[in-house]
Amino acid sequence: MRVLLDENLPHRLRLALSAHDVRTVAYMGWAGIQNGQLLALVESAGFAVFITADRKLEQQQNFTGRQIAIIFLTAQEWHLILPHVQEIAAAIERAKPGTHQTVECGRFQRTQQNRTNR
């Protein structure tokens, strides 16, 4: 299945999903393109699934009639995503055009120590 990773996700995820044809937004030359236009490009390029950690996309876009499936991850840091690669792969297998689903990967939280070390 053709899968596109948004620019907010680590490129290592592409390698972890080796059972699919996975590309990145940066590789496609689409970095910085806004959500609506990006989704149109993703569809016209023949991708079946778009994976992102951009929760604004869910609120800003209407997915009805879309030719792609969208998978939202709740984290974008590799150390949080890595333990959930199998769940992400399963979500890709379940993906149907016009649908969206969320894979819970946890959330990065700053500790008090991190805040004082900035």
C-alpha cells in the first residue's frame, strides 16, 4: 500500500513500515504545503494512506469523499512511536478511503527539570 508520512513524523518510521511503499512529505518535495492543498496532492499522487501527528488537520478538514485514509498518531517523537509500530501497521491494513483513525502512542510531557534547563 502507498503511504505518506507527514513532515512532523520521524523518517525512521518509514523504515519500520517496510511492508508498504512509504514516502515522506519532504521526499516528495511538499514540505511546508498547507493541509488542504497537501491532502489534494496526496490523493492525486495515488497514495492510499496519509499518516500525521497534526491534530489540527482533523478539525480543519472534512474527510467525507476523500480517496485516502488518514491515520493520526498522538505523538511525533520516535521513542514514543517505536513501541506502537505494529499498531500503526495494523491501522494501515484497516485503512479505507475517506476514513480516519487514531493510534495512541502516548504524549510527550515536559518534566519540571526539562523546563528549568531551557
